[in-house]
Amino acid sequence: VCKSLGTCSFLTIDNLQLQVSTSVISLNEAEHIELFPNPAFDKVFFHYSGSKPVPVRLMNPVGQTVRTMSLAKGLNTMNVRDLSPGAYFLEMEEQRYKLIKL
């Protein structure tokens, strides 16, 4: 089920249907981040429209930081392949967003 934040699309491979969601996170009126796919398997992509770098932290359910990066304008990639499946939290601009790792 897709939440109202973002858009959804479906991918069917050998009778298995996967739902892919893109979330749009607004930092302010001029800057936003598109995050996809969520859930993710090996990589998470961020398309950032802003001009100044934005720090991002990925945390596990107990609050430990497992990845950090700084988003630059354009397309950015975070590798999550080696993380265990489950819920993680992205922290950007003092706000948290849920990311599911398959």
C-alpha cells in the first residue's frame, strides 16, 4: 500500500509483483529530495534539488548510525546491500523518515 507521500509503481517479474514507492521530502519551498525505492534491496537513490549539501544519517532501530553521507545537487546513491532486512530511519535536517530494507 502506498502512502499519500509520494508515488507508486508496480514491477512484475515471473508473476511476482513488487511495489516501488518514491517519497518526496520537502526541506523548504525551494528544496526537496526524492527518495526511491522504498522498500529497498541494495541501493537507495536520492534526487536532491537544492544547492547546498545536506547531511544524511541512516540509523538502525536502536538509533545506531549505520551510514552517513552528504547529498549534493542531483542524483545520489546509498548502498544498503550489506544491511540486515528491517526498518531503518533516515535523518535529514533534524527530521526522521522510515526506510525499509528488504
